[in-house]
Amino acid sequence: MDLPPVADIVLVVVGAAVAGFVNGLSGAGYSLMALGFWLHAMPPTLATPLAAFCAVASHVSSLPAIWHGVRVQRLWPFLLGGAIGVPLGTALLSHLSATPLKFGIGAFLIVYVSWMAFVRRPPIIYHGGRLADGMVGVIGGITGGMAGASGPAPTVWAQLRGWSKHEQRGVNQPFNMAVLTLAVLSAWIAGFLDGQFLLWLAIALPTTVIGASVGVRIYKRIDDIQFRRVVLTLLALSGASLVLSGLT
């Protein structure tokens, strides 16, 4: 197994640092940031599970900072829905094209962010209870299984619930951890986690954790309004990325 070119190593290290920072700051967005760098250095069959693995590591390293926002009674419907949705999304992927789904999710996110940016008092949804939360988890699981986009649904829903930044991360981060762990297991079963994967993991993981620690420090210093702006910016970038992916 040959050592990758220096230019590719630099791309992966920088991408890991940037993605870890964003993930530590917002609790989401690792794959969006990392794949923008990594797909220039390795094929998707390596980049996608690598991003999922490093994202889980980033989430684990930042859990102590957001753990006080985790409420099991609020979280479990999302996790149950996600566990149902991921295999459904994977099964649908063999029968349906993920391209229209990516385009649709991306367009929705762009419209949602544009609307929320101009609303002085964002709407708050109090109805639906755990059933509605579980259905959002199913949607996140399906989109995660089909298009690797597990984060947008619970992120948008947590905002519409009117939860604080700690409450939002108390749902979004464990949910994304669970879905991405399933993605890593699926990649392992499919045989993608070979020696080349382990080499890239050894290169990307340290800077991921360092970037995440820096992001968490800044997260602790921002208020709910600033956190909302960070999340909306991340959703806008995610939406634009998905639209471009769907078009190409």
C-alpha cells in the first residue's frame, strides 16, 4: 500500500480540520465540508464512509460539551424513527434515483433559509408530540440512507420547535451519530473499509478531533441567536451543495 501524494494528504488534513471545526461549532455538517475537499483526493467509496466515521468521532469528542442538553424522553422518538428510516432509504436507493431527492431537499432548504432569514419571529410548532418527532426521524433516516443527508430534517424541525441551542444539539447530534454509525456499519459490511481506508483514517482523524475541539470552544461562547445564524448558514450551504449534486 503506497503512501498517497503529498497534495492529497494536505487536502484531506485541511478538509478534516475545517469539517471538524464546523461539526464542533454546530453539531452537523461534517460530510458537507469534508467531501468538498476529499473527493479531489479519493473516490466516493472511500470518502463517504471516511466522512461518516470521522463525523462520529467528532460528535463523540464534543459530547461532554452538549450532554446537558440531551433529554432521553425527547430524543428517543427521533432515534427510533431514524432506525426505521435508514434501511428504508437504503432499500429505496436500489429502486429509485437519489438525484431528484437531493435536488428536492436542496431546493427546500434554500427556500426555508431564505424565509427564516427575513422572519422576525420564527414560527413555533407545539403540536404533534412524539409521533411528529418520530416521523421527522424517519424522514431523516430515509434521506440519510438514500442521499447521505440525515441532518436537514431534524435540524429544521428542532428550530421550528423553538428549542434552545443546547436542546437542538441534544437532539441533532445524537441523531446524526446514530445514523452515521449505521452508515459506517453498512460500508463495513459492503467491504469498503480496507487498508486504504485505515490509512486515510489515520491521517484525517487527529485533525478532525482538533478542529472539533476548537469549534466547541466557540460554541460555548455564542448565544441562541448567533447559533441560529450559524445553523441557517450551514443549511444554506447544504442546500446549495445538494442542488448542485442533483443537477450534475
